Amino acid sequence: MKKLMRTFLVAVCFFCLSCTVYGGIPQKLDSFVAKTEKHCAKYSKQDWEQSRKEYRALVDEYDKVKDQLSDADKDTAIRAMGRYSALMIKNGIVAGAAGVKEFGAMLPGYLEGLAAGLDANAEEISKALKSLVDTNKINSAFESLGNALEKITGGKSE
């Protein structure tokens, strides 16, 4: 009887230990993603880098034990991975939009400076180009570029 009881206790301990080791990883992933969702609006670039490292470590852990997990645990982990991917996409779009907005604010001044610089040096640029290429083709290409820019910006502005 004692031997049977001891065997039963060892089996129960082993089962509990294996559930803790393997079964906890999907919950860790889910919890990590939930925490990230809650706080990511305040994340700096360094916070995102740290988050990606932690996430990668959790996914690596998951990959090592996924074959021992139940379908429900796998589903929990995979859904958490999907949610984290969505956060990364959102972060990329927000960061990219900020860069585009900054570039858009600088673009008019840059283009005005470019135009002024080209105008001030037009004669010298023209001489250099005439000696290198067919200026008629260059003029045609610039005209095409101007037309394309007019389409993009909604027409000529004087």
C-alpha cells in the first residue's frame, strides 16, 4: 500500500511539475502581451527593444515545449503571438507616420531651397549637362516630373 501511495504521489508531483513548466508558457506569453497592450502607448524606442527581446525569449521557450502542450494552450500562445504582432504593426505605423509627418513639414522648405539653388546655378548646371547628355531629353524628363508633381499636389500653385 505504501509503495502504491508513493508511486501515486510521485506521479502527481511529476504531473504538477510538467504542467507548471510547459503549461505556464502560454499563460506567460498571454500575460506579457496583455501587459504590453496596456502600457505600450507610453513605450520609448528602448522600451520596444526590450519588449521585443522578452517576447523573443518567450516565443523561443514556447517553441521548445509546444509539442507537449494541449491544443488549448497552443491556441492561447498563438493568439497572444498574433496580438503582439498587431502591436508591432501599430507601433511601426505610428513611428512611420511621425517620420512622414516630420518629412512633410520639412519638404516645402527643402524644395524651395532646392529650387533657389538650382535657379542660382542654372547656367553652370546647364553647361555641365549639355556637355554630358541630351538636354532635350533632360528637359522632357523634368517636364514629366513637374506634371507628375502637379497631379500629386493637386495642380500648379503660383
